[in-house]
Amino acid sequence: MNDKLSAIKEIVEKLLSIMEFEAEVFIAEEDEGLVVNINCLEGGLLIGQGGESLSGLSHLIKLIAAKKLKDEFVSFSVDVNDYRRQRAEILKEFVAEKANRAALDNKNYALAPMTSYERRIVHMALQNRKDIICESEGEGAGRHIVIKPA
């Protein structure tokens, strides 16, 4: 496994070098699995508006890693300056509040469209609640979550 992690780290460092970003790359085992953390002064450029650039960068890194590692699949996520981790914490707090409101008001709450990664965070955060139902609705970029009383 260490060889795979070293290969992934090397891929990220080389890609960032080609893009002319100075950054430190760390791979850590976290609750959600392996996370490639990129620490960079110009992190905002790598993250982009609403994390769009980060999603693209993550996709690119995973494609390169899949090609280099061939049949040795390794599941990991990519984060820049803890953006995704912080966003996940904010999202969890927000949806907990919305779930409480849905249960108390006996009313449905539709959330703004989210990426599949963000929708997964919401579903995981609310999965043990018995007083609400959490469902994804819509298609493509308009896919969103609706929190309903049980």
C-alpha cells in the first residue's frame, strides 16, 4: 500500500509542479478514507468557485492515478487547504438545523443543488435520524436534497 500512496503523492506533486503551484502534499487516513491534502498559498485558485476547480483537479488526479496504478485500484479524495473538510462540517451543521425544522414544522425543505460529494455528506449526516426522510431529487446540475418529516 505504501508504494501506491507514494505513487499518488508523486502524481499530485508532479501535476502541481507542471501547473506552477508551490504546495505540500500529505496523504492521511481519515474517517471517510484516504485523503490527499494539498496545502498551498494559492489554494483559492485550485479550489475555484464553489469547489468546481477542486472537483476537476480531483477527477484529473484520479484518472492519472488509475492509469499509472493500472489494476491496483485505490480509493481516495483530494482536498486543498482543508476546504472540503471545512465545507463538510458547515454542511452537516446546516442540514442538522434544516432536519430539526422539518421535524418541528412538519414541512419539507428543499436544499440548493449540490455535487454528488456534498449530497453524500448530507445523506450520511442524516442517515440515523428517525424523524425525517432525506431524498435526492432532480437531474444533472439541478439535483438536490429534500428533507421531509417522517
